[in-house]
Amino acid sequence: MLTKTKKANAIKKTRIHDTDTGSPEAQVSILTKKIEELSSHLKKNNKDNHSRRGLLQMVADRRKHLKYLKNSDEKRYKTLNNSQLRNSMI
């Protein structure tokens, strides 16, 4: 489960302004952290199909946010893609 501090740190890295919580960048960073935590849970509990379904929904939601960001503002998409997503995949 994503704690308040982890969520705040994820938002702090990608926010546009001080009170930003709903921008696509912030949403993608939150979803990325949730996906990382749920992936580690599923590595330990590989028969947990209900959580696996939730993981797939989060991945699809993140993909939709990234697609929206790419279509609306390519520059913001590239900065987000270079900075955060590449680091989380390593």
C-alpha cells in the first residue's frame, strides 16, 4: 500500500506547481509507485489473481495518461518519460 509520504514524494518530483495533484505527470508518478509495490507483492504471492487484475488496470490507466500527455504536450511527455519512467524500469 502506498503511504502518504511515498505518494507525496512521487508527486513532488513531477508536479507543475505547488498544489498540483491532478496533472497527468503527477497521476503517472503515483501509478508508477503503486505498480512497483504491487509487482513486488505479486512476486511473493503469485497466485493472488485479484491483485493481478488490479495491477493490469493500473498499467492500462497509466498508459492512457501517457497517451493523453503525448498527444496534448509532447515536451512534457518527453521530460516525464526520460526522467521518471526510465528510472523506475531499471
